[in-house]
Amino acid sequence: MNINKESIIGDLVAAQYKFASVFKNAGIDFCCHGNRTVGVACAEKSINPDEFIGQLNAIADSNISADKDYNSWPLDFLADYIERVHHKYVTDKITEIAPYLQKIVQVHGDHHPELAEIEQLFTRSAGELSMHMKKEELIVFPRIKRILHASLTGEPLPPARFDSIQTPISAMLHEHDEEGERFAQINSLTQGYTPPPDACNTYRVTYAMLHEFEEDLHLHIHLENNILFPKAIQIEENL
């Protein structure tokens, strides 16, 4: 794999998901802002690009394959996977995390006023993500499957309410950016999900759950932004 300063971050992570840990450790967003080059991202973080590329090459040269080769999956399978795994995770964890947040705000909010803001951000994210996922499940994913079917069978693509799949995808990308920014705020307010010294067990568990939620969201958005959506657009353009 030829990795250089002009390599696109999202393309690299799409080809080898183990690169994600290198970007994450450097504080580089590979999901919502994966369309930047390695050189640009390194410049923004004042990172030596040659040393950084060396870390990526070390992983590439190790010949360690990703646990799941998402990039090779058929688009219909990938869409189903996102819905059944990541959408279900979000739905389940929202109902689990919300009461924990409410409790620690009540108990610790006076000494840690940032908790109220964290709860507000998560509540907003929960509502927005729920609506976002429904739009994907009812509009975007079914359309992607129809595009794939048309490309495989040669049958005409049925008309839709929009001219191109790019229209709803653009809306989804915008909403991904909003969620990325919201969780960046939560990450900052929690000091990287680090509980304060006076945190009780519930406090610590809540931060751990929020951290896991953000990790899953990053992978979730990466799969759509950097693999599912670009491939769907390309297939539609080739019809």
C-alpha cells in the first residue's frame, strides 16, 4: 500500500480499519472528516507527517488483516449489518445511558456543573440519531439496495422522490458532522471520559458507557461515510 501525504484518510481506514487506532491516538477524525489528506491532518495537529506515515506503514507492513474486511462486503450486506448491529446498538444504549446520566446529574451536578451540559448534549444526540437512523432505514438503505439490484440485473432503476442518491446522502453526511461535533463536545467536557477523583461507581460506569458509545459511533459513521455511501454513488453514476 502506497501511503503518502496526499493519501485520503477515509480511504486508508476503509482499506485497513486497524489504521483507525493511529488516527484516533493522534486526535485525527477519520469518520466525519475522513475526506482530508494525511498531510493536511498532520499540519492541523502539528504532527510530523513522515513519522506519522511511518506508523501507518508499520501496520501495513505487518500484514495483519482487519478483523472484518468491510470494504469487500456487498453493499446490501453492509447496509443490513449497519442497521442490525450499529443502529440496534445506538437504540439500546440510549435507553441504558440516559437514566445513568440523569442520576449522576442529580447526585453530583452541584459540584460538577458540566454534567448538566453533557446530559443535554446526549439527550439531543439521542433524539437526532433516532430520527437519522429511521431516515436511513426507510429511505437511504432501501434505495442503495435498489441501485445495487439494478446494476447486477440490468433492470431499470425505479424512480424516486429525488434525482440521485447523492441528495439524501448529502443530508446524512451533514447530520453525521453534527453528531461528530456533539460528541467531540462531550469528549472535551468529560476530559476524555476521565472520571474525577470523587466519582462514584455509577459516575465511572456512565463515562465508560459514553466512551464506548462514541467509539461505536465513529465506526458506524466511518462505514457509511467512507464505504457505503461513496460506493453507492459510484454505482448509481455507472448505471
